[in-house]
Amino acid sequence: MSIQFAGLREMLDSISRERNLPKSLVQDALKEALMKGYERFRRTQQINDHFEEDYFENFEAELDIEEEGFRVLAVKRIVEEVESKDHEISLREVQEFDPEAQPGVEVVVDVTPDKTEFGRMAAIQTKQVLAQKLRDQQRKLIQEEFQELEGTILQARVLRFERQSVIMAVQSGFGQPDVESELLKRDQLPNDNYRANATFRVYLKKVSEGSHRGPQLLVSRADAGLVVYLFENEVPEIQEEIVRIVAVAREANPPSRYVGPRTKIAVDTIERDVDPVGACIGARGSRIQAVVNELRGEKIDVIRWSPDPSNYIANALSPARVEEVRLVDPEERQAHVLVPEDQLSLAIGKEGQNVRLAARLTGWKIDIKDFAKYDREAEDAAMAEVLEKRQAEQAERDLANAEEAALEAQYAAEDALWELDRVAKLAAAAPAVAEEEVELESVDSADVAVEETVEVAELEAVETDEAVESTADTSADEAVDVDEDDVAEAE
């Protein structure tokens, strides 16, 4: 028996076409939805019964595409006496159809309910579960497609606005519909004009997993990866690996609205005849201008990377002119940068942006100092005091670690001595135990021998008694014979 499902084939084709899913995935989703509907139907019919979570695991829905219907089948085990009618079937009932059936064998039974009994609530449940399963399948396909594209640049089109986020459409594979992505407020550029159908290049930050609401793809216009891509796209020397990008520091959303977005990028080359900075800027600034236009006027500083920290820090503070860089604490990567008085504001930057980006780019803590007012002796004395204090703290930590190690070694030695003492005691007690065991074995052997001797003696005594009795009986018989002869002679 099957429940008729009018328009089943057309519905499967329509869902497959609209959601761009393979028909097999749509059929699997429909089967799961029908099973959830059947479970709802059973729980409604037997509202007082308690069903475990895996109670219906032996049930499955089967689609009949040709006849446009479906059935519910259950796998049941043949038994003599049925305890669970949903999981077992009696041998006598099966033998009516198969006389050779044996207990323990599993059979498939059609348990499809009547269409009128299936109920409206079960049908609603089926529809809801189907929609959820289809969404899950779509999310899974999106995840599989875009997982390998994380960290790359995509072309996106503005669809709508949700709160402070921008929902954008990202092109999927050939012939596939667009996929929604989300551009959060913190990933937007302040100079961008997000309007409907406007297109932007975006950086794919993350492909979300799971079944949470909202777009799966998180994109960004503020990530440093976007700047790297734009330079790679505009500078052929970077594509050919003649020039390499060593580090990037970007502040696309400054903490103050009075400060604009800015990026510092460090480049280097192994070719003596190539100027890496000039290659990135291009003739009359054509290459860097293309990047600036894409980023809507963002300021970009291209500096030369150097293995010498002093030169690297001085370059990173461009466009300020640096007189001297003092690496006052290389261990903590702390440096004092001395600049002329008229370069102080330029080196620090508006609200500290320039020195902040330089510190991120180089990885050093940078203090900007006035070259004319810099007191070397005082700074050296203060740094020496800091170093002395640090050395003292390090010595205290080393001493504490040494004491802790010595204490652990003492505990380990005590444990080893205790173990040796235990082993020695066991070794000393072993011969005595062995002698006792030998003595016990000797006593047991003697007792056994005595018992055997007593038994032999008793047997011999019994045999002797029997022999004596036999001899006495013989003598008595002979005496009686002699007496009878004497009487006969006398007569």
C-alpha cells in the first residue's frame, strides 16, 4: 500500500531546478521529511507512549516516482513471541507467506498508514522538515564550494541592508545562482558608497559552518589581504616573484572620524637592478593610484624592508625624516626614534596613526623623541636600571626554579630509596620463605609416607588374621576327624 502524492515528479524537478540541487539530494531530503512526518503521526496516535530517540531507526520512507506516491517500510526481526510490534514480527505470521522462514531473520514490512490517518499536522511537519533539509543541503554545497576560496578576492554586488550590515551577492560556479554574503560594519570602508547593485571587490574572510541563520560567507573590505591582492594584480613584478610583500599594516577604520584610513606596506627584492618601491608605485604613480582608487582614496605608504631593524623602523615612519634610531632594548624590541622638532607631528601622525602603523609593521615598540632635547645619559641610566631590575627578577625566577627542581629531585631520590629498601626486604625474606616451603613439603611428604606405612601394616595385619583363622579352622577339622577315627577303632 502506498499514499498517493500527486505531482511528486514535477515537485522534485521544480525544487531541484529552483534551488540548484541534484535530484538525488532533493529525494533524500524528502524521504527524511516524510519520516519526520510519520514519527509525528505515530506520536500523536500513541500520545501516552514514550518513544526513545532512536525508536524509529528501523523505519524508512520509499518514494515511488513512477506511481507518484510513497510508502513507509520497517525492518523487523522474526521471533517466536513478539514483545515490540514495531521491531519484531511473529514466526507464525511470516510462515503464512513463507513456510521456510526461521526465527532471527530480518524482513521488510510495509507499515504505511492510511492517507486519511496520516493527518494534517504530520503533513505540516513534513513540509517544515523538507524546507529545513533543503536549506541544510544548500549550505553544505556552498561550504564545499567556497571553503577552498577563503583568503581570496571575490566580486560582490550589493543586494540590501540589514541593520548595519550590507548583504551582498557573490557569484558562485558556472551556471549557479548567486550566494549571499555579509559585510559587517567593522569590515566596511568609511569612504565606500554602498548602494543597491553597486559592485565591489571583497576579501572572503570566513565560510561559516553549521545551520545558523543568515549568510554563510563573511566578506571584508577592510582586511589587509585586499591590499595585497590589489598590488599583486597591478604589479607584474610581484606576480613574477621579483618583488615580494614582506608585511602589511592597515587601519581601515580608525578610532576617530577625524582620521582617514591608511595602510603601510613593506616590500623587498633579491634583484639588485630592481627598485621594489618604484615598481609598486609605477610610472607617475599609475600603479599605486589604481589601488588607491579601488580603496576609495585610502592613503598608502610603500616602504623598503630591511633586515637591519634601525633602517626598517626609519623607513616605516615615512614620510617623516628620522635622524637616529636607538635600539634601547632589543630583547623587548623597544626603540627610541630621534627626529627633528619640525618632524615630530609628522612622525607621530594624526592621533598617533603613523607611529601606530609603523609599530605594527615592524613589530617594535617605538617611542618618538625630539632629537635636540634627547638626554642620552639619562635615558641610558634609566634603561640600565630597567635592565638591572629585569636581571634581578630573572635571577629570582631562576633561583625559584632551581629550588623547585632541587625539591623535586629530593622527592625523587626519597622515592627511589624507599623502592630500593622495599626490594631489599623482599629479597632478604625470599630464602626464609623458600625454607619454610621446603619444610612444609618435607612434613607433608613424611605424613604421607607414615599414612601409607600404616595402611600397609593394617592390610598385612588383616591378611595375617585371616591366615590364622584359616589355619585354626583347618586344625579343628583335622582334630574332629581324628576323634571320629579313634571312636571307630574303639568300637
